[in-house]
Amino acid sequence: MQAGTKEAELVKFFFALSEPIRLEIVRALLSAKELCVCQIVQAFGLSQPNVSFHMRVLREADLVLWERRGRWVYYRLNLENPMLRAVLPFIEEGMEVSKIQTTACEVEP
């Protein structure tokens, strides 16, 4: 890997974590293991497009993995990312994640 490529990865990584709401989303994913976009919307009081924007930044920095299930997109931390693993202890410090409702995405018949 070229030095310029590694530098670009570092810039994306730290840019993604520099926004407080994205850092809180990472903390929520650390606590919950996996969250649907609708759960993140509800937990943080953000609009769906706003959450999608933040999740795209986290995806582009290789901090999260995603999976589509039906009409919902679920996210989890990319624990294979060595940079993320290195900073997780610092992210966990002082972690106070609000309770995420797991029923936010359920559709009533």
C-alpha cells in the first residue's frame, strides 16, 4: 500500500470520528452490536436522510458494515478494521449510550 493511500485512509477515519453524532453512533453500535437505520433515527432524534449521510461517512471510512434486510438497512461496527480496534478503548471511555428501542422498525400487520 502506498503512503498516500494510507494517509487518505487515516484522514477518512479521523474525519468520520470527528463529528460528535457519528462518535455517539459508533458508541451505540458498540453497545447494541447491530442497529437498523430506523433505530438510529429514533435514538438520536435525527431525520432519516441525516442518519443516512452520517452512516455513509462511517461506511466510506470503513468503520461500519451494512446489510439490507427487506426495506431496512442494518449496521454493525467493522471490527476487522485495525484502526477502529485500536481506538475502541478510548471510544468506550465515558460511554453513556441511551437505551435504543429495538421495536422501532417493527411493522404492525
